[in-house]
Amino acid sequence: MRFMDIPTRSRWRKATRTYELSLQRDLWGHWCLLRAWGATNRAGGRCTTTPFDSLTEAITAYDHAQHRRQRRGYHLESHDA
């Protein structure tokens, strides 16, 4: 798999909520899944970073998080690959 084929960022939106997923490498070379969420009508929100030992594990977690957003009624706003 080429790096350009890897999904790197997606933004999801609901009527009052937003959710963003991002795949990045950290300083130690681990792949990390960054998740950020919050309300659309106010500042703030929360974020979390989950490190993975392999790119395959990170992509699996990314895909799982995307499917979960769909099941919860979010709509894909943008997707960068």
C-alpha cells in the first residue's frame, strides 16, 4: 500500500456535533489515530491520540471509527486521502 492511498483525515458532522479523524506519525515513528469532537455552536471540545505499532492496525482503527460515525448518524463532510 502506498502512502498516498492511505486515508489521512476525515471530518464528520451532525446537526449539533462535529467529529474529526486523522492518521499521523509521532516523533517515535508510531502511527497515531487522532480523534477530535465537539459541539458546532461553541468553542472547545475534546481530542485524544491513540498510538499503534503498525500502519495496518492504525488503518483498521480509522475504518472502525468511520463506520461508528455512520451508525451514529454523522455525515461525511470531507475526506482527504
